[in-house]
Amino acid sequence: MRALDTLDDLDRRIVVAMQHDGRASWRAIAEMVGSSTATVARRGQSLIASGVIKVAINPALGATGQIDSFFIRINCAPGTQLMVAEQLVAHEDVRFITVVTGQYDIIAELVVKGGATHYPQLLEELQSIQGVERWRSDLVMHIYKVSFDWGRQLFADTLALPDAGNGFERYAEPESCNPTHFDASDWKIIDALRDDGRETFQAIADRVGMNESSVRRRFERLRSSKCIDILTLVPAPALGMGAETLLTVKVTPSRMDAVALELAKHPAIRYLAATLDENSLFCEVILPSTDDLYGFITSTLSQLDGVEGWTASMELLFLKRGFIETPWWRSQVAQTEKKPAA
């Protein structure tokens, strides 16, 4: 993997533009970042080839039927965190997983097909992973915000991104996308884009035995109806972001919705959801530094009426997001293991 400290300002602008739209043409990205199409295409292809960026397409939650999500907090036997994490990465129902600091070793999200009543069927399999010592589950009741282009906070005033507000989406109708919106051809197109979200429509058409215009039309229909997610995965340090933090915020029950709506406006909030346990909000915040994190906590979080307190975990290694394994975590571990002892 390319060293993250070798990315310059243009590289980072390209990354942020691709976070905004991972399938945008190189010409469109060049217009966003203020450079030539040839330069942007060369730089962008290099970022993808070196594993700094991965673009993937996934069906939206609910596309396969009823689901419920659980946040999982795991304590491991000493020295087994990465072995446990690697086992969880391979499980198709794990949506994200990260190794963290604090009172837990691993935090993950498990998406249960068929709803919460099917969760016990997964417990025996996953809790029996060697190294797991403690397993705590918490039901996700409501998602307030998912921001795929959290990096735009770095270039808010200088990057010509199309207006997308602050990335806040209320998910007022979480069942709006369901299996009836897909047919067999749609699933073939999604499968073709799962590993390489920038695959051309013509290449997909050749692979699935359709014409290019039909593939394009079907894709745009799924996209406009929010039945697919376009994910541009990138390690936060590639954008100079050194403080990825998961917060569990305890809130006065009557203020839950109001606090969530205020937090969702903050550009550093990538994910925000209400959980069942202890009237809490689960929040991921991505900021440049611990100083910025301190400022967010003291100037924003602690000032909100209804916030009673919080616990926090710094993210050390992100292995999976949006059901997609990150292309960099294995090389990061390998580099760490090669470093000589001080």
C-alpha cells in the first residue's frame, strides 16, 4: 500500500471528490478539484491501484428483506484481538468492525436477516470464536445519519463539490427499499459492481449479457431510489484525519431526538444512531486531531441540553465498513509487525 504521508493536496482533493461520488467520471472529478482530466485520471487510478481508495457498490439495508442491526462490543483474551477480528471480517453479516481503545477491544455491527428474533441463531457461532471472552449486544433502533463524504469538512470552502447539505439523512421510511424493487438482472449488476464500483457499464453489460443502455438505466433507477450505496473506502489518515472516535452518548430520554438532530448537523459526524440500551446515541466522529476532538467534546457535545455523559473508544484499525473489507488493514498490520522493537 502507498504510504499515506506521500499524498499531497491534490491527491486528498481527489479522494474527497470520490467520497462524494465514487462513480463520477474523471472529467467530473477534475472539475470538482480544479485540475486537468489527464492528471486526475492518472492520480485517481494510482490511488485505487495502491489500495488507498476502494470503491464498492452494495444494496441498501432492507433490500433483501427485514433486518435488525446490533452493535457488538467484544473483550478478547490478551493478544487475540486481531485473530478474533479477522474471523469476524469473514462473516457476511458483519457490516463494520474496528479494533479500539478503552474498555472493549473490538466494536462491530451485526446485521441480522429476518429481524431480531433470528439473532440467537448467530450467537453460538460467533461467540465461540477462539479468543472471545465477553460479548455485549445493543439493538440499533433508529439511524439518524450516515455520511459517506465526511472528508469534505477539510475543503468546505475551496472544493467545488455539488451541494449535498451536511450529509444529514433522517431515514423516515427505512423500509422504502425492499426486495420488490429488484429483479434477477438488477442483482447481477450489483454483484458485478461489488468489488469494483467504478467498473464501466459496457464491461458490466458484457459480463451479464445485457446491452449497455439497459445496465445504465437499471443502475440509475436503483441509485435514484436509494436502493444501493456507493462507498468510497479510504483510511482517515490519508486525509490527515488522526482522531476517529466512537462515542456512546447517554441522553435524557425526552431529549433523545433533539440531541440527535443537533449532532447530525456537525460535519465531523459520520454515523449517528439511537440504541436500545441506556437511552443512548451511538456516534462516530472523524476529526483531524485530538485537539479537534477535545474542541468538539467541550464546545459541541457537552453543551447540548440533554446530554448526560458519554464513553468513548478511539479507533485503531478499521477492517470492514459497509460489508466491504478495507484493502489496507492487512498491510497496516504487516508493517507494524515488521517494525523492530525499540
